[in-house]
Amino acid sequence: MARGLNGSANGSGGHVPTGREAVEARLPGVSNLPPAVAGALPAVVGLKTTVPKDRRSAQTLGTEREGHGVLISDDGLVVTIGYLIMEADTVTITDIDGTDWPAYIVGYDYESGFGLVRTERPLHQRHLQFGDSDILELRSEAYVAGLGGEKATLKVKVAGRREFAGYWEYLLDNAIFTVPAYPLWGGSGLIGQDGTLLGIGSLLVQEALGPGAPAFPGNMYVPINRLKPIFEELVSKGRLSTPPRPWLGLYTVEHMGQLVVGGISDGGPADRAGLQRGDILHALNGDVLDDVADFYRKLWASGPAGTAVTLRMERDNDAFEVTVRTGDRGRYHKYGTD
């Protein structure tokens, strides 16, 4: 499983729990879930995908991926976390009764991390409505659910609302961090007390309480409000029509106050430019970089995908500059029969 320097994991590669392992939120034979939450659980489904071994994400995310999703429409539309469906050629949804339903990819947004799939035939379950994820503040209570009903449901508290910068050129302004840790995180649903959907599970993190606090494991959820402005376009077109952001194909981590290249996407822009794991990144187009989030903001402000950027780097105590022509991450990966 790919991990960042802070111990976070993206819930992919190797075994991703399916939701059948028990995570108890109740006493035996006694439900303590609010009725609205209990009624929402049948909308949480299992999701399995297969990915051809020659696809670029197969090495890092695996060729067989499992997680969860949440039914959000009567016609079988399911929202999940995007890395579960990236480059997949088959998608299978499992409902709460254990029935498998063939499905297909509807859309994937790299910037938010949301993925959408639809079953080939409508599911016979009530779907969930989007809630308002902005209501979740520090110490707010909610429920995390995977496939399996009450035995796969966990009552959680919000440990923080803050920025999250992922090493794979990913940035969320207002991520939701919850505790205790839920081991079935990938694509799981964050459900409010009123039974509405508030977020989708993305990560297991070791510092859920935030910078400077004692290490405490928890999860990061992508707020559902991040999906709302792009939802209709993602459903109708599969991706956004806005110009794609410039992409380098760098896995960047912070180590002892420096930005270090922790990995490189094979065949991506940084790989073609000759960058190597262990290189230290100091500046972009002459602007000194403060942290990973600052790096991403300056990269994305440089222009659309295809823009050339100049990086000031350090390797083996030698400083150098390299010009990299950025790429479109969406064109780097293949989908369906591409």
C-alpha cells in the first residue's frame, strides 16, 4: 500500500477491506443508531473493479480493487472515491443483500477525487440525498458506513476541518478528519444524524488530530459539498470542461523542512525530464516553495496543462534547474477500451 511520509495510506494497492469485517456500532441485538442513519445504510454498497495489468495505475493501485460506494439516485448512480475506478475495465456493485450488479464508469474528477459509476439496471434500494458537509465542525458527530449494515457502521467525531495536501498532486481546502479510525475507508459513506450523505472516504491517516497534536489514527473524508458544483457536468460529460490543471507526475513529500521527490509516474512529464527519486525541490519559475500545498498552488497558477515550468532542484548537494513541459493527467491514464 502506497504511503506518504506522514503514514497516510490511500486505501489502494494490496487488500482494501470490503465491508464484511465487523465494525460494531451497537450492542448485540440492540441498535443504538438514529432511525435516519439506520434507514440510510442499505444505500451503502460494495464496489469491486478489475484493471488491466498494462494500465499505468496497476503498479501502484493494483489490478483488483475493492471498497465501497453510496447510491445517490434511483437509476443506479453510485458515488465512490476515484482511485478505486481509475483505469478499470470492469466494475461490480454489491448491494446489502449480497447481490452483484454489473456497472460502468460515469465520470472521474481528479481535482476533487470523486468517482461516479452506474449499475446497468437500477438497484431496488432507497438512495441517499446530499447533505450539507459544512455543518460538520470540530467534535461534531456522524456515522461512517461500509457495506454490511449496522455491523459495518461506526460512530465517529470530527477531529478537524483543514487543508489536506496529498503527495500525488492533490489538494483539498476543507477536508474532514474523523476519529476513531475506520479500517474500511475506501469509498465508505460519512452519514449525518439526519441520514444524508456528508462525505466519501479517502484515506487512513496517522495524524487525524492535526499538526502539532499527538499522533492519533483516523480517516480523511472528501466533503460532499465539493461534489455539488461539478456534479451535473460530471454526470453528463464524464469529466469537467474547464482546462485541465498542469500535471508533473511527481510524488512530493515534506521531510525535515524540504520538499523531496518520493516517487515519479513512469512516462510522465517529470520522468521524461529526468527527475529522480530523492531530488529536492526548491523553487518553481523562480518562486521559492514553502510546502507541498504552496507548490501545487503555484504549479496550477502557471497555466493550463502543457505549460512549461522551470524547477530549481538539488541532487547530491548540487543545485540545477530543469524545464518540464507539464501534462494532462486525464490523458495519461486510459479508460474502458482505450
